[in-house]
Amino acid sequence: MKLLIIAPCLLSPFYVYRGPKGKEYETAKKLRELIGKLGRDWQVFAYPCPEYTLTGWPRAPASREVYGRLGMRERAKITADFIGRVLIEERPERAIFLGVKGSPTCGVFHTGSSDPGRYPYRAMQEFLYLSKEERIKRSKELVREQDFRLVEMPGILLEILMARFPEVIYVEFDKDDIEGSLKRLEEAL
């Protein structure tokens, strides 16, 4: 057996913090098409979204550091234990992890960073009451106000997984470069 471990928001765009937009729908569609072409020896494992299990949905955009203050490391360890148990028990001959570029938890090589001391934590609660259009608008404002930046380091969950399972192949999906990301994934498969 071969195992593709995939960040859940890549297959189901409704996990995205503010709700899906065009690129999330397109990403999910293209990945489902690619998965449909995999051989019978492949299994797909979409684990529970750590951000969703920690803060619910919808939620305001937040950086790695903000999630760190909210207790994500402990939540991510629970998710990593689940993924690890599957890897240990099933012993796939090949395992590929597909993460999300810029994700504070599931970024493989890039994550979002900001100053957690400046973050308006009340925004997490406010997002529960905003319509999709309002969430998209407010998300853009928060990203700009918080000076979110992309940094070269893994998200919290991936940092844990890479330390525990260095033999797994790690691939990062960039929703702003869907075709390039699909090509990288196909090469890894």
C-alpha cells in the first residue's frame, strides 16, 4: 500500500478559515481528478483539521505564532499522534504528505507569521457572526493590519511530523500555483 496524507482543506474547501473562494474550489476539483487516476495500491488519508478542532469555523486568519498562543502545539500533537499511528500500523511502502503553502499548521516549507502581541483575538469570535462576504472582506483587512508575512519554516503540525517521520516525502501545495503544485505532486507520486 502507498499512502497520500493530505491536508483536509485541499479536498474539502469548506475547512478554509473564512470559507472557500475560487482557488479553493479549483484546488479541490483538480486534486480529486488526480486522486481518481491513482492506482489501486494508493490510499488517501485526510486527517482532522487542527485549526478547526481548536477554534471551530469560521475563524479569523491567524499566523503560526497566534495559533501557538491559542494552544495549537498540543492540538497538533494529537493530530500527529493519529497520523503517526496510521503510519506505524499500516506501514505503507511509500508515504507522501501534501500540505498547504502558508498554512500556520499545515505549511510544509512556508508558513504565515506575525506578531502575536498585536493580534485582535476577539476577531476569532466575531467571525462566527459574519456572512461569507463580510468574512472575506474582514480577512483581507486583518491580513493587511497584522502584517502577515510568508516565512520559510513549516507550520506547527508539519514541524512535529517532520521530526517524527523524516522518511515521509513532503510536498507543499500552493493554491496560487495550482498547475505547478499538481505537477510537483505528480512527480512525487
